[in-house]
Amino acid sequence: MLRLPPFEYHAPNSIAEAVALKEELGESAMFVSGGTDLFPNMKRRQFTPKTLIGLRDLQELSTIVAEKYGNGLIIGSGVSLSEVAKNPEIRKCFPALAQAAGLVSAPQLRNMGTIGGNLCLDTRCNYYNQTFPWRKALGFCLKKDGDICWVALSSPKCLAVSSSDCAPVVIALNAELYLEGPEGKRTIPAEEFYKNDGADFLNKTPDELLTSIRVPSHEGWLMNYKKLRRRDSIDFPILGVATVLRLEDSGKSCAAGRPGNYGNCAEIRIVLGAVTSSPLRAYEAEEMLVGKHLTAERIEAAAQVAAKLAKPMDNTDMTLGFRKKMVTQFVAESIKEALTK
């Protein structure tokens, strides 16, 4: 049985106190809320903090607030994934986000895990997510304790894969992330929060705390999230596709129209998850659809272009060829499902 290493636990009473405590303790401390990813990593000795700063009881992180005049929602980073999946306002305004949260792991872990934790989820790799003795026998890797990427021996950077379900969706929704640290507060667009480096994958310092997520209004938009994994629960994504689009005819579904004929696309955002170390937006594929009549053929052609962004490596589940092929299929299906909901 894998056991947690010894640590001290502090439960601050406010965000300010939590940030100050992290600054005081430095690299020996880590923030924790649900702990559904951190605790398994600690058992495998990917992380060995001497102190954990608990955020679970901070009510200021656990609120969902509607902005004035219907401009959007501000979701606290401590809101559980179960609440994100079930919240009536999120389901109504941002159904793709509710979808993504509801597809994370299993019910018990969604009850514990938070949206902030999922957005900051550690990248994953077959060579990294192993026990300490296994990694030591191999010689460790670039992400932890070693100097080589076992996925691609000549790679100058870690190729561990982004495995967050919610990250592609908040990027597609043009969300903003609010951070607070010793230097004060700052806001960063969700798309800029992620870096394509498996070892250094977040655009934030260890001392900064993700406090909330602002999702702007998308009234009249259609959206969808699709996830590929071996099992229907528990498993991390080996592909995630978030699609958010608006039609010129007020954004209503064309399901009642001629099959394969969906109307004209005014705007669209397509984001791929779990294909590299960061979520990737398929700009070229989007350009093929904006201002165009959405036919099945045009959607499938754009999906093929989007799939060029995916360059699967041998570091997650299933074969490379299958994962590459499924990108085209999932992008096309994600768009069509959004249009017919």
C-alpha cells in the first residue's frame, strides 16, 4: 500500500491568510483543496511538501455569483466539480462546462475535487505517473528528478500531457482566471494560463492561488464537450474537444432543418485537450467555418485541419494511430452535436 509522506496541515481563515502562509513557508508548502490529484501524487513521491495549506473551508472560494446585467458568472475555484455539473445557472448558461465537470473521474471524486484543482491539474505521462521505486529503476524523467524525456529522448522539454477536462472549455468560453499572490491580484485570460511544457505548464508562480473563474455571457451560443477515454468513468481524457459557436440566425439550433445543413456560422471556437502539454485552439479550422454555410462536408473538412494539431506521443492510453484518427471524428461530432442540441 502506498502511504502519504508526513506533513503538517494548516487551515487558514481567509485567502489573504493562505497566501501569506505560503509566502512564509516557501517551497516546502503547497495549497490543497480537494486533494484528488495531489494526494495520489504525494503517495508516489512526485510531491513531498512538508506543509499543506488547506483551502477546503474558505467560503470565499466556494461561491457562484451572477454578474450584473447578465454579463456572466464568477465561479469560485473551490466550487466542487459536482456542483459545477449540477448548478442550474451553469447548466443553463454554459452547458459545455457542466458537461466537462460531470465527466471528470467518478462521483465520489467529483464531490471532493474542485474546478480550480481541475484547471491546475498536473500533466500526466506513463513514465511520470508511476511509483517512486519504478521511476528510480528507470532513472527518473525530465519532469521529476531526471534529465531526460523518456517519451522522446531528444526532446528538450517534458512532453507530459494536459489532462484537464474543464481547461479546453474555459478557453473556448473566453474565460478569465483571477489569481492572488504576495505581489497582489491579477487577471489572466484562460488561453494564456497554459504553457506547452509538461514540467512548467501553468503561467502562475507557486505562491499564487487561483481564486475564481469569470465566464462571460454567451447568450444565444451553442456549445458542447466530448471526451475520449477507455472507460466511461475514472479515466483521464486521452482527447477532449470543446466547441462553442454562434450562428448568424440568432444562434438557434438547426436540428429541424435539412439533415447536414446547419445554417451560417458567425463565430466558432474549437479547443483540443489532452493532445499536448497544453490545450490547443484550432484557429485554422475555425477560419474555415466562420462566415460560411455549415454543411456536413465543410465541418468534416475543418475537423481534418484541426486534427493536424494533434501529434500523439507514446505516453498515454491507447495507440497513437487510433488517438490521431479520433481527433477528426470527435471535432466533427462535437460541432454537429452542438448544432443539434
